Amino acid sequence: MQNLFLKPALDSAGAAVLVRDPLAGWKALDPKGEWKPKTPYWTRRLRDGDVTIAKPDKPSDPPKPAGDRRSMPKKAGTLAG
């Protein structure tokens, strides 16, 4: 799954809009931005103008998706191959 670096949009007063993440216990999206999976929830937030796609302040790789088997450690006693 693709990841997006998102920041909350700014309201008319210049403050960050409160946008909550349903997969993080409804924690508010960091005004500095966070990597989020491209899911229907976040694409709706983009469409509605609640968030914007941004670039991270310091370059970093997006997190690997949870189901990415390449990031899992090998089991002890298995043959490399």
C-alpha cells in the first residue's frame, strides 16, 4: 500500500485544522505532518480539503506497510535462500 506524507490544512485564521487518525486511537494528526497509508479515510480527508500532501521537513523513507514480509525477521534455524 502506498504511503502519503500529510499535514492538516490551515483554517481561515491560519491554524491547523483538527484531523483525527482512526487507526491511532483518534489521535490528532501532527501539525508538522505524518506518514499515513493511502486508505479511503485519508483520500476522503484530501478530497474534503482537511489535509494536504506535503514534504517532510527532513527527508526520511516512508514506513513499510505492516503486511510487508520483507521487513520481518527470519526465524532461527531456517535456511537462507
